[in-house]
Amino acid sequence: MPRYEYDEDIFKDSTMTFGEHLEELRRCLFRALVGLMVGFLVGLAIGRHVVEFIQTPLRSALEGYYEQKALEDAQRRWEEFQNQGLPMPSDLEMVKKRVIEEHLLPEEVYVDRQELLRAFGEGWPKAKQVLKEVLSRDSPGGSSTPQEPSGEKINRDGSERTDAGFGQASAVGQAETLPMDSSTEEQPADAARQNLVRMFLWRRVAEDPRVQIKSFNVQEGFLIYVKASLLTGAILASPWIFYQLWIFVAAGLYPHEKRYVHVFLPISLILFLAGVALAFFFVFPPVLSFLFSFNGWLGIDPDPRISEWLSFVLFLPLGFGIAFQLPLVMLFLERIGIFTVESYLSSWRVSVLVIFIISMIFTPADPYSMFLMAIPLLFLYVLGILMCKYMPRRWNPFE
């Protein structure tokens, strides 16, 4: 005895004329457009915060790049001291601590001796006198080669103390002179050059101009704001837009087909959001670090533009979101009879090759992001096989 009696009325709800389909499409598109406009207006209110948010991975990568570069420069200076047999400063660990823990970067400047003395003013008379005596030993009338203070350090109370070749002075803010190899300095061309003292000012890495994202067109900032607001509006209105598309698609489906959409749609949305989140929070940092390290190896400092970065932000998460639909694609192909669970298991080598090809297409031209996409897709391939094997099959009236 059959488990179900065939009834032609099972298809009565799916009977629509071509004109009715067009009318339904018009209504759904209009409602989706209204939802997008509402989301865009909300995006305009928070567009500035969105632009700051999408710059976070790039800023962090740039800060890490210049911190690493500062550490390498400091290490190179200390190695030059050692190779030339000069007295080794004992503050290398302090420099590393300031760069790594306090996120400070040294900036090399040259200060006129007289200006440096004038900057002390009358507030630190004893400190000014000590500094004057130290600098007088390097004046043009004395040694022909400028030398840095060898151990003197001045406290704020005007007293002297010695400390591994670092000195402090105060002009506009606080500055520190790092020990330098005077033998590697070029000989001054004139007396004015001899009056210059080489110093290093400490700057917070977040305030360094090199880590600030730049725009090179007058209108570029406004266009980025509009694009970010539109992107925010599309994300906020996406549930409503998908619902309207579902209404149009469901109008042309049979009742047994609508059940599949109720199952596939939530899973598809979860997989898409998981791919986007993985790309933004876990893939961007290592990919940017790899690309910037390659820049450093070539000796090219990065100077990214905000428009190029926004395109990168849209491309990589979107590629991850689309690629994460792999389990649903596998389930769909298995349900319509193109593949079986056995064929998925037997052709796993070819599947791995296809996964790496997909990863190469949906990621930028670097191997790091390709592997970071391919590895999750391998696990999703196993998930697709499990879904094909264990998800219940619904009865098909055509069987």
C-alpha cells in the first residue's frame, strides 16, 4: 500500500501566470529597495564609525610593521658598535621594552647646540651648565668630529648621573639622545654642521604619520564615507532583502520544495556570516603581516590608500562567505542525484585540488590567504559529507 496518495491539488498553490510572476517580482524589488534605503540612512548616521572600524586591521598591521622595523634598526646599530670595537651601550633591552610594551618609536632629529641650551631656559640652571660643559667639548673650536655625551644624564632637579650613554633634554616635549657611532658619521661640510647634535625623539606609534591611512583625492574621503554607509545599510537590511527574495522565489516553488528552502536559508546565512567573520577577525592580521614583511624584505615602506583598502576589505570577506557555501552545494548536488556520498569519499583527492583552486580564485594573489581559506574548506568538505549522509530526506511526490 503506498504511503501517500497522489493528489493534483498538491500543486494548486504553485499555479501562477507569467504576468503574476512579473508583478510579484516588481513588488518584492520595491520593498527590498525601500529596506535598503532605510538601512542606508542608518548607515549615514554611523558611517564615520564604520570607516574607523574597517581601518583597524590595517592600522594594527602598519603599527606592527614599523615597530618591527624600529627593533631591527636598533639591533643593527648595536651590532655596528660591537663590530667596530666601540663601548657597547647597555640600554638595548630598554629600547626593545619601549617599542614592544609602550609602543613608542624613535625619530631621528638634529638640534642646534645653542637652541638646545636655550630650550633649558632658566628653570634648570645647573642642568643647563652641565649640558653646556658637555657640548663645549664637541664645539667647533674643540674636536673636529662631533661626539655624543658619553654617560652623562641630567635629572630634573639639575643633578648629574651616569647611565649607559643616554641623555635627556627638554624642548617642546621630552627627548632622548640615543648613543651613536661617531666614527660612522660623515665629516661636517662646514662649521654650521658641527653645531648640530643628533637626537632621537620618542613618538607613540599610533601618532606616527606613516600609520595614518591616506587619501590622495579631494573627493576620496566623501566617496569612502558614502560607500561605507551603503555597505552598512546593505548589511543591516540584508535580512529584509533576503526575505523579499524568498517571497518571490517561494511563489514559484512546489510545497515540498519550499521545505528545503526553510532548511537551506538559515544554514546558508550562518555559513556566510561565519566566513565573513573569519576573514575579518582571523585572516586579515596574518595576511597583512605577511604582505608587509615582504615589503620590508624588499626595502619598500607601505603607504596604503583608503580606497584600495576598502576594496580589499570587501573582496576577501565576500570571497570567504561565498566559499563557505560548499556544504550546501554538496548537499544540493547529492539530493538531485549528481553525486553520492560514496563518490564524495572516493574522489577526495580531486576535491582537495578543487578546494585549493577555489581558494586561489576567491583570495588575493598571495599564498598565505589561499591556505587560510583552503584549510577551513577542507573541514567544510567533511561537514558536507556528514550533511548528505545524516540529514533526513523528505518525500518527493514525483517518486
